[in-house]
Amino acid sequence: MTTQSNQETNQENNQEAMTNATDTKSEILFRPGSIVATPGAIEAMENNNVLSLDLLSRHLCGDWGVLPKEDAKANQDALKYGDRILSSYLITDSIRIWLITEADRSCTTFLLPEEY
């Protein structure tokens, strides 16, 4: 499979995930504050044709991506009690992007797990 084919497949998968997320969760649940991204996250999204706005929209609407049940529950609790919120999106078979919104909702960061 060519790089372009991989990129098209990843974009289609992300669009499908976004469509599924917006079908069931379209209400913004919290404010992101300032939005920043690490160089690694920017490069990964650019190289794989992933739109940061799509991931941010999913994050803000409660589609946490691929998380263990405990972390998803922690996010639900964080909405009530004002703790940090984490989403994790697999953008390729081996690349994951995290979005972390601080407990005080002052900032949301796009980053690779290894940049944490």
C-alpha cells in the first residue's frame, strides 16, 4: 500500500470516527481554554492528514477515543468535579495523539504520549 493510500485510509477512518462521534455526541461539554500542540503532535497530524479540529471537536463532545474504561470514567467524573480530561486517538496503527485539558480548563494540549 502506498503512502498516499495509507493517508487516504487514515483520513477515511478519522472521518468515520468523527461522523460516529457527532451522531451520538454533538454537545460541547467543556471549554478548552488556550489550545496548543507539541511539535511531534503537529508533525504526526500533518503527515497523516488528520485535522486537529476534528480531534478537538471529538474531545470537547465527550468522545474520548481509545481509553480504558477507568480513564473514560475518570473523564466523566472530571466533568463534574473539575479534574483533568484526557482523550487518546489512534491516528495510525502505531501513532496515538493525546489531548489533555487542564483541570482549571485554562489549556488543552495536543501531544504524543512519549512527549508527556
